[in-house]
Amino acid sequence: MISPEENNFIKNTESSDHSELQSFIESSLDEHAGSLIEEAELSLNDADLARSAVHATFLELCKQEPEGIPDDLGVWLSNLCARHCEKLKMKNKPSRSGDEIRWKKVASAETKRHKDTDSKTLLPSQYASIRRASASPNKYSNLLKFSPKTNPRKAGLLVLSVALLILAIAFLAYSIFSSKDATTEKSPEESRRISTDRDQIKVAKGKIGQPLSLPLSHVDGNLSEIKKTIQNGELPAKDDVRIEEVVNSFPIGIKGTAALWKGCSVSAEILSSPWKPSASLVLVHVRGAKSDSVKVAVEYRPQSGSVLSQRVLGYQESDTQETNGETEMAEGSDILLILEIEANSYELGELAWTVNGDEAPALPLHRNPAKEPSDDARFSALACSFGFWLREEKRDMVDEPLLLALARECAADDMEPGRFDFLLLIDQAVKLRQQE
């Protein structure tokens, strides 16, 4: 049963119109949620994971067409919940790559805030997200609509096949039209305009083999304005989208190597670029001291003879040119930077840094292709890709199929509500562009 506190939480999130589906989901929650959590906890031996399995089960129920819901709902839900339990068991097994043993099971901040919550009930945010899903089931169509009998791996292959077909058609059309355009001579005015447009797209690049200073100035996330524009039925203007601000709109925990010095830290995680597999994305997280403001400088030093190109995504060339010496970082502040590096080996160089003028231990950058990226790293790459897509940069590499595929890869039963809303925002933005 739902506690009075959770009932009040849910009522604050529901609209005045109570659809038939919402009523059905609410009665199903009252009747089956408690017993499903008990079954899941017996299977998983963990209350938090049990809640996640039941939460995913009811989200999937919200996506079912009425004719797809069987008469024996209890058995259907129990079987579906058992499948989600098996997924969580696989997801939370320790990794055996190298000597590093990692567990993905982490006590969520919300669980800590609700210590007194009955272990046989869902958390308030889980109830609220189920309510949102039952109110707008069509929102989940592009990102998460897998029926209980659908194999996500097969669904992914289907999406890839469709994407390849679209690319083939687009390439054929491009070949036809480009052959026609080749016979048409461009005027001097048009040539100058094209050249000017290309020159406007300047990014923070470093000369090959030369150190690159990283901009550490405070970044205000502008995701709220982007979200407001999209929810009003429009896509934001390209110039209103700053990739570094989108990326820094979410708290990120880098799971790679780290260096500590005088209360500050620099950590880095490396993964393959989703839009250019031959390149590496280096996520650099810089955190200031907790007790006082400090001056910090971070410099990327590429590996000699290995690095072919390097740049800081989202920043203009002038941003790094103006980074002279150290930048003052407020108490406890942090910033996430993403480097795109192309190299002919997995040795990418190092991050050299100072705190208040004192040299800190350098952080070596070595890419391990066998190591799976963390959930935070995947999400950061998705946020960066969304920024490129909104700005219509890398249009030949960052398109709707890639963006939606990355979103599906990030989707998880236990993901934070803010991140889940971000996936829905991407879905809504893609639909708007398809309507253009």
C-alpha cells in the first residue's frame, strides 16, 4: 500500500484529468506493487534493486496497448518483473576486466533521504515517474518502447538496419544532386559566403604536439532555456546552444584516474567517440578545494609522435587563447571539459596542473579499449552529441538515429529523474525536427 506521505507526493504531480489508464495503473500499483517487491527482493536480496525492478515493470505496463494487457495481470506482471530482476543481476555483477572489480550497486541519494520508507513500497520519485508515464505514454515511443517479449538487442539491430537504409538512400540522393550541382558554377559572392560560413565554425584547437591550456572559467548551464524553448514547440537557435553549458547541466562522477593536490582534484575518463570511433573523448573533471577558493591551471600535453589532433569541445579558439596562467575557482566549484583527441596509439599524453602556483602530480592519459565506460561517461557523451545536433554541427555524423541510439543506451530502470527527463527532451526535440 502507498503511505500517506507518498500519496501526497503523487497527488502534487498529477493533473486534474484522471484518464482511464491512470486509474488502471493506480489500482494495479495498490494491488500488486507490494507483492512484486517482495518477490523481487527474494530474487535480488536487495531492497533498492527490488524497487528498481518493480519500477521498470510498471513503466513497461504504462507503454502497453489496452489489447496487449492480459486478463491475468498478476501473473503477467510477475513474469515481467522476474525478467527485470535477471537484467539487474547481470548489470550488477562485478566486472572481471583486469584486476579492477567494480560494482554498479550504489545506495541512491533518495534512498538515504527516505530511510523510514517501507521496504515493500516504491520511492516517491518512482511513483511519480510511473504517474508521468501513465499520463503521457506516447512520450516514450522513440526511446523506450519495448514490449515484454521484445529483445532489446534485436530491436537495436532493427534500428541500425533502418538507419543504414536511410543513409544509403540519402547517399544516392546526394550523389544525384551533387552531380547536377557540379555543372553549375558558383558566383564569387556565393563562394565568399560559403567561405565565411566555414570560418565561423572555430573551435578550441591546439597545434599538433603543442600543449593546450584548458578553460576553467565558471560555466552556467543553459539547459533550462533550451528545455523551455523545446517544450513550447520550437527548437532553440543554434547560437543559443553552448555545448559546454549543456554538458555541465548535470552532476557527473568520473570513474577513471584521478590526482589530488591541496584539496583540489583532476580526474579523467576516456572512451571512444560515438560519432567518430577513431577518435577518443577525454572527460576531464576539475574540482576546487572544499575549504577555500584557489587558483588552478590545467594543461593538456599531447603524447609526442602519437597525437594527430586535439581540441576542447564546445569552446571557441579564443577561450583557450585567453586562458593565461591560473583561473580562480570558487570553494567547492567544479567543471567538466571534453577533449576530442585523434591518435595513432592509446598513449594520449598527460594533464599537467598547478594549484596556487605549485605543480601538482601529472595525470597520465592512457586509453584502455577493453574497459567499458561508466554510465556518467556515456551520459556526458550523449549530452555533448545533443548539443552538436541542436547546433547542426557534424551533421554528417551526429544525426537522429545516432542520437536516439545513444539515448537508449543511457536509459536505465534506476536512472535519476532529471536524466530521464533529459531523454524525453531529446525525444521531443527529434519529433520537432522531423516535423520541419
